Amino acid sequence: MNMEEKELGKSLDFIRTIISEDVTSQKNDGRVHTRFPPEPNGYLHLGHAKSICLNFGIAEEFNGLCNLRLDDTNPSAEKAEYALAIQGDLRWLGFDWEDRLFHASDNFQQLYEWAIQLIKDHKAYVCDLTFEEMREYRGTLTEPGKNSPYRNREVSENIDLLERMKKGEFEEGTKTLRVKIDMNSPNLNMRDPVIYRIMHREHPETGDKWKIYPSYDFAHGQSDSLEGITHSLCTLEFEHHRPLYDWFCKNLGIHHPQQIEFARLNLNYTVMSKRKMLRLVEEGHVDGWDDPRMATLSGMRRRGFTPSSIRSFCDKVGLAKRENIIEMELLEFCLREDLNKSAHRRLGVLDPLKVTISNYPESKVEELDAINNPEDPTTGTRKVSFSREVFIDRNDFMEDPPKKYFRMAVGKEVRLKYAYYITCQKVIKDEDGKIIELICEYDPESRGGGTPDQRKVKGTIQWVDSTTAINPEIRLYDRLFKVPNPDEVEEGKDFLSNLNSDSLTSLSDALVEKSIEELQAGEPFQLERIGYFTLDTKAQEMGKLVLNRSVAMRDSWAKKHSK
């Protein structure tokens, strides 16, 4: 373990090892400068969180800097809404780019001048091939491409045509600017790639100033260079673009950051493609980009995920050089682990069953102490009301229970949490035979769950008081897709055929304790023995009380991985 590794206090992954060696050898004068460069063409998702944690985390660990750069080179798909959402998501995750917010569009003039330089150096040319013709000329993985008939245009003609393209004299798709590399290269990205295309679109930042826009490949590396980036960290799909990244830096004679690739984050039972997410939104399969079933950061925030749980998940996933698929259970484990320590507890029942305590005074209502969080004694207690009539969850009663059944049954004593021991004496049914009420008796000496003789009761169940309970809508979320890999489909179908029709269940009869009304939107809490919830932000804006279940209590991932 070297000095930097000791200072970081952990074993270095392959990227941190490279950077540590660069710092030790004083490459880039020992500087570490990273960037997070999302395209503002959609909302950030969990895969972006991994890149955010990596880039900002490395900058912090090596006393460096990290920029936020919006790679806005495609005005046909970009919106100011997305740009603002990106910044909001980063702040929510706990990261700060200080005064280093940049746009690829900040560099449009410089990129154009570099394009002119490449033309003058006989390394770029205006091509009149259509995109369909270009694909034909490009060749395949096994067959070389062939040169464009416009590849040897004179420098003056290329400059004139590019200037006229810039002024908007030509229709979209009629001309492009390409760099002259090698149509026989085994890497298709090096076969005279397009670096400018005509787009008569207004740009969110530059308005209608430009009629041509640089390709992502042309803008990305040069923007890294202009910002003084030392390490350009990106996902594996850009590995075959690295030779092009290097070619531009070398042939323009500019600062050359080092591109390093890592495996992107793939999560089962969901999609992490902005194109597919856009389809889900536009076709109405979900309630917008912030639908709690989506793997977008805004959707996860609305569902009740915390920034620390997402950062913990990214840390546990780690970095790899090969693509892999992460189990949803690990993400849920990280959320439970975080909320168990921080979330207040509340009482609630999803399927209420009335309980009348026959020997409790009819007009009496008392207040009992309930613990806010047993994991954090500093949170103290709160008061919950108790009266003659309470509700328990229907699942906590069985008329004919099996052996070792520890919840409520006729003649069986159970503990109402924070309250009393009660025993069911009678079951009342409606004319269809459905149980509608339980008649019980309580032990007045068992207030708070204890008795003078210290007899033990194995069953403890949650409840709510009929005099104060409130009735919110409760939304229970499941996997958005019914199969681990939504892209595995029958011929002629697409990923939408794997949507889970039961991914959202809405309950209208549930009852919860009144103190939930005092919580802030987005503030997580636990309904005891049911799961972790949060108040839905969108519903609250419309004056409705809706509780989103963030995650259930059951933790299958931890159990499986502890064996």
C-alpha cells in the first residue's frame, strides 16, 4: 500500500490506482481535475449517480477539483428543464461544483476555429454524402470502407462551404464536416467521422446563432482540454472512442487529458437508458420522469430514497472493467440500512379491522408514550392516543390459527405496541361471513407493555386509535418490469412488453396515526412492521395526503448474502 492509499484509508480500485501513480510521478504537476459531463437531454438516473460519486469523490480524495459540464451539442433533444434538474439532483446528492459550471456550447466558437485549423491542415473536409450513403461507404467490421468522393476538396472550397453551412445556406442532412483519418481502420469510429452537422434548431444557450453543431466526439475531448481536466472518466461504451479522443488532442496540439473507462451501472428489473425512459414518460406508462418506479434520481427522491443510501450503494457496487448487472435487492438493502438508523417510527394499518375493548371506559381517551426511533435514543418519544375502539391490520388476526402463531386469535393474548395486553373474546361477522369487528378485553395493569407478574406475550402488533387516525392514500410500489432483463423479449416485441402491470398498488382504506400530517414532504419514516414511507411531494402540492412506500421491511438481499 503506497502513501496515497494509506491516506485514503482503503484499498484503491484500478482508477484510483492510476491516479495515485500519476500524482506520485507529478504528472500534470500532481493535479487531479475531473468532470461530470451529462447531456441535458433527460433526467439523471442511478447510473449517473455512480459517475457523480466517482468524479466528485476522486476530486475530494486527491484534493483536486471537479467540474459540472453540460454537454449540450444536440439542441433537438435538449431542454432548459433538464439542465436545471441535473443541477438540482447533484445538489441533492450532496455535491458542489462551486463556480465551475460549464457548457460545451461555451466552446462553440473555439471548436469552429479548430475545425478551420483541421481543414487548413488537410485533415478535414466537407462531405456531400447523405447519412445513408455514408453508412454504405463506411464498410463493416469485416470489410474496409471507401473514401468519400469529396475527400480531396481544396482547402479554400472546404472553408467556403463550412462558412456557408454555418450561415444556414444548406438544408439539414445535405452536408457534413468530416475529419480525414483512415477508412481502412479496424475501428469504425476512425473511418472519417462527422464532426459537424447542419441543424436548423434553436439552442437553449446560444439561441439561433449557430446552424451547425459539433458532434459529441468533437466537443467532448476538446472541452476536457479547455477546462484543464486531467482524468476523463467515462463508461465502457466510450472505449472505442478513445483513439478518436486522442487523435483530436494530438492533431490540434492541445492539452491531452487521459481517458479511463469503467463499467456502467446496470440494475435488474429496470432500464437505464434515457431514450427508453423518455418512451415510458411520453407514452404514459409512468407518471413523468419523477415517477417513484423510475430509476431517475428525481423518481427515487420522490419515492423516499436518501442521498446517503444512494452514495452507499454506489460505494458498495464499486468499479469494474467488465459490464455486470447489480441486484435490486442491494439497492433496497442500502436504503433500509440508512433509514433504520434515521427514520422515525409511526403506527399504521393497511387493511383495518375494528377492535372494541369491551372493558375499557367508553369516554376515556389517554395518551401513551411511543418511541420515535429505537436506533437513536436522542429522538425521544411522542404521544399517541388510545381509546375503547382501535384498528389493527386484518393480517394480524386469524380465526383458526396454526401452531406457533403469535398474533391475535380468539382467546389469545397479544400486546398492542406501546399500549396494553388485550385478549380477543368474540368475532363479529357481516351477513357474508366477513369479519368486521373483534371484541376484546384489556389488562389495565399492562400499560406500556408490562405487567406486575412480568408474564411474557410473544405477539406484538401495531394499531391506530379510532378517535385520531387519518386516512391517506397509500401507494405500494413493486418492480417496474416483471423480468430481470427487460430487453429480453420475443421477436417482434420490445422492452415495453415486459412492463409489470402490478408495479403500483393504491390503498384507500389504510389508517395511520395523525402525527404523520406534521411530517415534511420527502421526510422518510417507518410504518412499524410494514415498511419505510415518505409523503408524496406532487400530491402534497395538490393538497392531497399520499404516502409512498419506499421499501418493504423484508430484506432478502442481506439474508442471502449473510449465508
